[in-house]
Amino acid sequence: MKVGFVGLGIMGGPMAKNLMQAGHELVLHNRTKGKADELTAEGGAEVAGSPREAAEGSAVVVTMLPGPPEVERVVAGEDGILEGIEEGSLILDMSTSSPTLAHELAEQASERGVGMLDAPVSGGDVGAIGGTLSIMVGGAEEDFERAKPLFDAMGATVTHVGPAGAGQLVKAANQIVVALVIEAVSEALVLGAKGRVAPEKVLDVLSGGLAGNKVMEVKREKFLSHEFEPGGKVEYHRKDLGIALAAGREYGAALPVTALVCEMFGALIAKGRGDWDHSALVTLLEEWAGREV
């Protein structure tokens, strides 16, 4: 089918490429046009000058954007998707955004006869490249079924979790767990370093027991090499935790440790490490302990 795709960053670029490889005809738009041109050169895609243009004539429009302000502007703003999309079409917002905004945009889309799903993802750049993302989807069941072939081209685990906004709420929960596990692994590594235990041995042992987790598997080499080329950026994860904390206030859920780790990410940003991988949280704990892993 003809698919508009808006947002070709670390995650969006590989996701769009997987849709192209699955045989879909893509119309691409990105704030930095060069990224769209790169994919177009590989064939099977054309470049649009605006989100509206990407939506015109597309059966489905996918967005993969940094956060709620960008999502609202691209979907509902001037020259946005809702200005160009046809009745009966479908919007898949795969950004990490606000549950409240997701519900509001779904209502606006519905008024125009357009379906909308909030379908954020987990799995980082590795999952985006490999097409193995975990995708959590909020919205109408019938819209989910229509979008399922597209989701299957980008992810390995695709789950309909509830009505509009539910996908974003589950993603907020996901980001809490990932952030807190990164912090816990960082503490464990720094404690081991203070006791002169090799970090690879710490990770080997922890991975084999109840403490084993996906973070240690995916981020192992970053923890050991201290080369923090981003898969998930510090600044974006702090934004995600801000969304989670706002949802906690709205729903009346106390998230005390989430708030603490959010501030730790804020400290990294203040040190100029906002564009580093979120596993760079270990560097903050190293500085506090006076010892590198």
C-alpha cells in the first residue's frame, strides 16, 4: 500500500526502510531533507515537502517523532497530516508521546473520518534496524487489524493494549523499567569497580541469575567500552520519564524512583551528555564514586 512516513531519525529511518523492503510504496518527509533523499536513492520511495503532502493519497501515514510538541504540530498543525489525509485513511503515531495527547488527536482524526492508533515502540535502534521492535498499540481493534501487516514489517512483538492512549501509557511504563534497570546495572558495575572486580565478570554473573535483563544484553558493549553512540539518547529518555511522571500525576500513581532517575538524566544533560546513549548514566555514578568501571 502507499504509506506516508514522517520522521526519519535513529529509529524512523530503519523502520521506513523495513516497510520499503516489505514492498510498500513510501512517501517520505523529514525536517532534514537529506535523510529522506538517502532512502529515496535506495528506490521505492519519493520525498514530500510537508506532512500534509506525505498524507495526500496515502492509505496510511506513520509518524516517528521526538515528542508530544512535534507530534501535535505534525498531525494537527498548519500543513499537517490532518490537512492532507483522506477520509477512511489511517494514522499510526509510533512516537513516544503523551497518553492524553494521543486520545485528543484520535478524537480529531475521528471527526474527519480518519482512524488513528498510538503505537510507540521499544527495542532501540537495534530493534528498528532488525525489524524486531516491540510495538504496543492503542486504538480501535478494527484499525489495529488494518495496520497489523505494517507493524509486522517493523516489529516482532505487536500487541493491542487497549483504547486510544493506552499504547502511550504502556510505553511510559516501559521507559520507567528501562531507565531504572539502567540505573541499577550502573550501580552494580560501579560497586564492582570499587571492589576491583572486572565489569565483564559482573555482567556475566548477573546475566545468569535472577538479575538477568535485556538492558545488560543490549547495552553490554556500551557499558564496557564507554563508547556511547546513541541508540536511545539521554535527552529523549528524560523526556519520556517526564511523560511518565505527568501521567502518574494525572492517574494518581506515585513514581518516586522514576522522579529520581529523571533528575539523574537531567544532570547528564547539564554536563553536555544529552545526546549520548542513555547507558551513559553509568558515568554519573562513576563520578560520584570517584572510580571508572
